[in-house]
Amino acid sequence: MPELPVGRVLRTPADQPDPAVVTEAGAVLRAGGLVAIPTETVYGLGCNALDPGAVQRVFDAKQRPASDPLIVHVDGIAMVSRVTGEPLPTVAATLAEAFWPGPLTLVVPRGAEVPDAVTSGLADVGIRCPSHPVAAAIITAADRPIAAPSANRFGRISPTSADHVIAELGDRCNLVIDAGRTLHGVESTVVAIRDDTAVVLRHGAVTVEALQRHVAVAVPERADATTAAVSPGHDARHYSPATPSVAATAGAARAAGSQQPDGRSVVWLGYTDRQPALPTTWRFEPLGALTDLDAVAHDLYDTLRRLDADAPDLLVVELTDAAGLGRAIDDRLTRAASSRVASTGEELSSAIAAAMGPFT
Ligand code: TXA
Ligand code: MG
């Protein structure tokens, strides 16, 4: 590969992609480089999906284990045939028709041209067609499918602005395309197709309720062994702040007021329309209102990053316990808390003790 410079940043409006920026991004991708690309969900670290060397550089930059497959991005249904071996299964075609371009990833049989590293050796490949005008234009300019994981170091919080990308990977990408903040703020929904059913492998910006309007949907339990097998790279700890964190259900939130605080600083992330009574030394920070989960998702990672940077002794993240987009939000909050979830006051005390040592 010719030497490409690193750390360049180019700006474009999100709704009207700057042709010069798009052309440059396409050229860097064709040359085997890494380009951080805005999508409607989160920023992705893009590379030519059909170039094994470029794919390896993405894994290296993120320090991502080889067992965690990448999503391949296309600019329309015509490009799908370069990634799959056969036409989309009927259920996948129905979902593509309903939700593409948009935040839905379909896991379907992969084609021979796709390098092993992209799918971690699996027989299936995850494909999505992003709706972000800049992402779509860059894929078209590159004229090939683009593999792109979220543009963060492995296990950390996904980036919803170019500043987030630059902070974590700025010195590891050839180009960062800055189009401002992303729309949804949580990743795409990932579904595998099993016979006539869409199996949800990861909750995301397309809700289960929306999928159910088109096809039969199965939602395996998180702890289910089969889920672990078909949904690699989905660890109990992910999307993680550096600050010790605990997740609390609404039940645990109701009992928060009777926790015994010591001198350590605790920040509670909750909802303005369900604000719990807290020990006086604990600080409440809003994730938004339960009546507007779109806004909660939009700001979620930005809020987590901001509070993590304050470095309190502990973050308590309150779960929405809601359906719809609430499932994706709760999934991310649970993993941010390394799956330490408290449902009662007692569980909250012991989860806090497990996260940061007992109150003294
Ligand atoms: O919204 C998104 O999906 C963003 C943007 C950039 O498109 N991308 C993203 O990629 O979140 P990443 O790498 O952070 O998450 C990809 C996840 C994997 O960890 C895995 O759970 C699932 O998608 N996945 C990808 N390919 C798969 C496959 N062949 N089989 C099963 N799961 C797969
Ligand atoms: Mg990710």
C-alpha cells in the first residue's frame, strides 16, 4: 500500500455531502486506507471490505479481537451481490425493502469474495445500507462494499461525533470525515435470518415492534447460550466507561434514597420524569425523559463520555425498563455497567460494593 498520511480531518454538511470531501474519502478507501465515516447510528471506522490488508488494519487500530466480525456497508441493494453468495433469503429481502437505507444489519450467507477476517471465519456476513447521505455518497465513491465497526477502541463507548473518534483513534485513521453528531446515537439493530424468522442478535435503532410489523421476530434471552454462539463480540462488558459503573432498575431506584453514602462521589444517571430520591451527597444527571427515548438514545454516549471524563468514583445508570427503543438503551447501559444490574435496594448496595469496594 502506498504511504497514506494519518490524522487528516475533513468537514462536510450532513445533508449535503461536499463532493470534494466525498471524492477524497473514496480515494483513500480504494487505496486501502482507514476512513472514519459518519452514519445515522454512530461513526464507523471504514475500509475496503474486500481487501484483507485493510481489514486487518481496522482490527489493529481498534485492538479488536479477531473473533468479533465486522458489518459490511453497501450503497444499495445492487451492491449486496458482491457480499453474499446468493440472493437474499425472503425474510431478509422483506426487511431490506422495509428498512433500507437505515439502521438494520442483516446477517446472511456470505459470498466468496469476502475475506475470512471480516466475518471472523463465520459462514454468514452482516450487511447494512446506511441512510446517512455522507456514508452513502462515500460508499458510492469508493465503488466497493465498506467494512466498518464503530470507530472506538474495542470495548469502549461508541462515537457519536467526530471529536469522539479523534479522541480515541485520531492517530490511527488516515481520514476522519466530520459531519456533526449522528442522528440515532445507538448502533444498528442486528438480525440473523433463521428459516422464516428474524432473530434479534443486537437491539438497536430499529425496534422489535417495527420489525414485527413485517416479519416473525424472535428475541432470545440475553443469557441464552445460543445467543452467545450466534452473536460473537457481544460481551457482558462493552460500551464501557472507565469509571466503575452499576445499572439500576426502577425498583432499585425507588430504594436509592436509603443507601448509606460515604465520602466517595456518586453520579446517578436517570430520567427527568422519574427522578429518584437520592442520598444528599449523590449527584443526579439527566439522560433525558422517558417520554422521549429518541432523545435519550441520541445523547446517551455523549453523556456517558462527558461524565466518565469527570472521573467520579461511581456511575449508577438507571435502566428505562421500557419497550421499543428502551431495549437498545437498556442493553447498552447494562453492558456499560459490566452487566452488574440491581433490582432492589439490597442488590444496589452489593452491586456498588462489587464495582468499587464496600462503603467504609
Ligand atoms: O450501527 C452500526 O451497526 C455501526 C455503524 C458504524 O454501522 N457499526 C457497528 O459495528 O456497530 P460494530 O463492529 O461495533 O458491531 C458489529 C456487531 C458485532 O459485534 C456482532 O455482534 C454483529 O455486529 N455481527 C457482525 N457480523 C456478524 C455476523 N457475521 N454474525 C453475527 N453477528 C455479526
Ligand atoms: Mg462497536
